[in-house]
Amino acid sequence: VGEWMIGVPEASYLSASNDSIGINPKEDAPFDCMDRAYLTGDGGGGLGENDLDGGTTRLTSPIMDLTTYSSPVITYHAWFFNISNIDPVDYIVVRISNGVDTVQLQYIDNTVQQSEWKYYTHYLNNLSLDITDNMYVIVEAVDRYSPNIVEAGFDAFKVSNTLAGDVNADGEISGDEISGDVDGDGSINNEEIAGDVDGSGAIDSGEAAGDVDGNGRLGEGEVV
């Protein structure tokens, strides 16, 4: 019960009188292209009706050739809910393999995350793993003891090529990532030009670095 499946999330809650704590998400992760997600059982209902019970369920991506990426980055959203009265705890683990070696990207248990979609970013060049044409991602959800309540989700998986300055790893340089763009509007405005003290959009005579006498050029005594 509760193996990985893809579908439109059907919400389930801790109790009929408490809809503030979601066991299963009521919607997919934000900002992706569709309304479906991978979930460990997706039938709605009450506590424990469609959760993962007593074992491991594995989700494996298609094979990916990432050798053409100079700086590949993987992003995704994950959901986890767990009620466990005994150790060891239940968890989700995300790994990546190059066909020979496998490394762990993320370990999630109830000390890390409960009842929300969380966004994760992994820069593959930072891993001790060769980038090959045989890359794939493995997502495992584990229920160590069947009376426990375990719900997991995985959504909005994306591979992109990191750009210099692409802080949020969305594949493009947004307004607030442009160097010197203080107000994040996507351009360097007059008042953001380095050295443009009066905000005129140009470096005037009195603003030129080292132009002590303000004549717009560096004279003999002003050359640094």
C-alpha cells in the first residue's frame, strides 16, 4: 500500500476537525507546468488510509545524458509527513547515479520537514561523481514500521545548466541577480551606476575616480 503513483493530489488531514496539518498535499508543488505530482498513495481519506505501509517504494528517473552541461544543476520539490512512535525513523532519500557510482543528494525525515513542499537545489559539479551519459535519479520513501504514518511527494524535477550569477538556478539571470541591480528591476538604472554619485546616468567630471580638480580627465598630479 502507498507505492509511488502520479496524479492530482487529493488532500488528507490529521483529523476531520483539523485541516491545518496536511498528511497528503492538497495541490502539487508551486510554479511547475502541470497540476500532478508523484505521491505515495493518493486517495485522500482519513489518517493512514492511503499512506505507505511497512516497506520501501522506489521512483527512478529516465536515463539522462548530462555530458553536454558545463555545470548541471538539479532542482525539485519534496513533501514528507510522518508520525512515528519508535526508532528508527521513516524517511525519504534522494540519490543520483552515473551508472557506476551513486551518491546521496538529500535525506529527509520528520526532523527536517513536515507537511509542506520544500525546494531543493543540487549543483552536480560539487559532488564526488563523474558526469556521464548514463545519469539517473532515485527517490525512495521508507516506512520502517507499518503502524507509522508516512506520506511522501516528489514534484517539479528539473535539470538545467547553471549560469554564472544564476543564484536561484532557474537557468536565467533574473533582475535581482544582475550585478549592481540594487532594486532588482532587471536593469542598471542611473542611481545604480558605480561612481554615478548624482544619479545622472553618467560619470560626470567631478565623479571620475581620481579626478581631483573635476575637469573630467586625469591630469599629471591625479594619475594613481
